Amino acid sequence: MPGTAPSTLTVAVVGATGAVGRTMTQVLLEKRFPMTSLRLLASERSAGKSVAVPGWGDITVELATPDAFEGIDIALFSAGGGTSKELAPEAAGRGCTVIDNSSAWRMEPGIPLVVSQVNPDDLEAHEGIIANPNCSTMQLMPPMMALRDAVGIERMVVDTYQAVSGTGHKAIVELEEQVRAHAEGRPKVANVYPYPIGFNALPHIDVFLDNGYTKEEWKVVTESRKILHLPDLRVSCTAVRVPVFMSHSEAVHVETTAPITPDRARALFAAVPGVVVMDDPTNKVYPLAEQAAGSDLVFVGRVRQDPSIPDERGLAFWVVSDNLRKGAASNAVEIAEVLVERGWVASASRRGVGAGAGGRSGA
Ligand code: NAP
Ligand code: 3JN
């Protein structure tokens, strides 16, 4: 039975001074999220500093400690996996619903891993911690859901072209500096990445695993299976960092169970909320990273048959989305919106869905 949403909501952004945290605050304000109080949390490096928040005045950044979560209804975390591991259970134990943007909890059984328009029903059973997927997984899921539901999917091969903003503000500054250095004939100095990212393509995102894949690539494999409820889906991924500031692009090859034509796929994609099909190559219409930046939409184009798969069961397409918005902050806020709409802000046990009962926003 759904609980009742509190009439006054206190929301916290944890990691509020970072690239993702700042976007989370911006998206909360843009969407007019129904909060009556906004708290900004970070480490001791930023605690005590003041942040100007349009419409809310200057908000003082607080130190993220377990007790800081007393009285907070929803906390959007983007302060790294270590902070999430330590503080998310502390927050949840104090009645706060955590929407975590790190990889710390994504593959934990019982923790919902949710793309707002793909598997929102998975939120109902949450026990205080909800995981937001990796940005590369995120933008793939709405079109893949459409194919799964219409014709079934057997296999997916994804190659990513990822923007430097996925590494945070320091990587944006490094690319800018390397572009300047190139123009001025100076050497390009790499600090953030193992090699210069300027005028380069680095097939190395996150650490290498024993199986030869990077952790970023393996997140796409495992997270896709969990979100789509397809534990046996065959997936391979190559993740590449490219000298783009904003928006990740992906080349996707899918083997479907039943035949599908590109025309039908375009119609299926266009019917998914939050997906826009841009596919008129003769007029040079296809999704571009620069155009997607600042949008919460997922753009799909270059839809064509993959002739390497028989019986019209192969499809190739190109997916682009703003990695800091739909890929991180906007999906987290969309999850919070679903929780409020459905009265699921408190955990299932506090709502009385599980063994427990009672709770601040419980029925
Ligand atoms: P960033 O720009 O470096 O910001 C990190 C933020 O975390 C800052 O606000 C920092 O606060 C805070 N922080 C660091 N250690 C902390 C601690 N011990 N306690 C509290 N706050 C702490 O990084 P970002 O690019 O925003 O990314 C942040 C995290 O979001 C990543 O580590 C990752 O887990 C996640 N992320 C997810 C996606 C995705 O695909 N969904 C994409 C990018 C990032 P100070 O100002 O005090 O240092
Ligand atoms: O590199 C990108 O484009 C996305 C980066 C995501 C990221 C960066 C640092 C740590 C993550 C993530 O969300 O998977 C993490 C992490 O929490 O593992």
C-alpha cells in the first residue's frame, strides 16, 4: 500500500560542490521539486563555504556526517563511492531516502537500480537506498527497453565516446588547457588522464579488471542486465574518452529475438518518454553531443539494419545524451519525483510494505 508523501520535504545534496552535485541542485530548482528546505553537504574542504542558490539565497555548505541526515527526507548523493558506502546506510537508518549516484550500491541485491522511465516500479521495495546507474548505461536503457518489449533482445555491443565532464571539473580544465597549448605550440601536459586527452581518444575509463575490460565497460554489462531484468543478456562494451566537453555518444549494435526493421525501431524509440529520434542522414540530421548538452532527453539516430545478423534481427544505432543531466543528476531527481508522486519517500519497511511499520512519512 503506498505511503503518504510528506507535505514538507527536506532535500539534501551530498557532494553539492562537485560537477554532478551542482547539476543536481540546478535540476531540483529547474524542475521546481516540491521541497521546503534544501541542504548542501560536502567534505571538510568546502564545509562553511557559502553557495548562492537562485531563489534560496546563500546556503552554507555543511559537513557530511551521520548526524547531518537527521530530519532529511531525501538525499541525492554524488560524493564518490567511499562516501556513499559509509554515509548512505547512516542516512537511511535515520529515515532518509538516499538516491546514490556512485557505483557503491548499484549491484547490491535488494537495492533498486533505476532509470526513471524504464523500471520505476522497482522503487516500491526500496529500503532507504536507491542507486542511479552509470551515465553510459543510463542513456542506453530507454531505447533498449523499447526493443526488449517489442521484439526481445539477445545481445548488445556498445562502443562509447565519453565526454571529459564525466571525470569532473578538473578534466574540463585540462582539456581546455591542452587545446590552448596545442594552438600556442606548447606541449600538452596530462595530469587527470594517463595521456593527453586533447586531439586524442583514450580507450581507458576507470581501472582495468582481470578480464581485460575496464570497470566502466563492465558497469554497462552488469547494470544493463539488472535494469532490464535480463540476467542472461549478452553484452560487450568498449568505453572511450574523447575530447568532447559535454554529452556521451554511443554506437550500439543489437541482436533481437524477432525481426525488426529500422522504420519500426524508429517508431518504437520515439514512443518512449524522454527519447527523441533525430534520423534524416540525407539532410545531415543525426544526434550530436553539442546539441544534446543541457537537455534531459536521450537522442537516437543513424538507425539501420545490421547486415552481420541474419533474418533482419540486427539493428545498429547512435545514442547521445548529456552525461551530467540524464546521465546523472536529472535521472536522480526524476527518481525523487516518482517517489513523491507514488508516496514512496519512506522505505518499504517504514511504509509497512515489509516487516517494519511506522516512519516519518509512512501511512
Ligand atoms: P567532483 O567534481 O570531484 O565532486 C566531488 C564532490 O564530492 C564534491 O562536492 C566534494 O566536496 C564531495 N566529497 C568528496 N569527498 C567527500 C566526503 N568524504 N564527504 C562529503 N563530500 C565529499 O566529482 P563529480 O564529477 O561531481 O562526481 C562525484 C561522484 O558522482 C563520482 O565520484 C561518482 O561516484 C558519481 N558520478 C556518477 C556519474 C554517473 O555516471 N552517474 C557520473 C559522474 C560522477 P568538497 O568540495 O568538499 O571536496
Ligand atoms: O567517466 C565517466 O564519464 C562517468 C564516470 C562515472 C564515475 C566516476 C567516478 C566514480 C563513477 C560512476 O558513476 O560509475 C564512479 C563510481 O562511483 O564508481
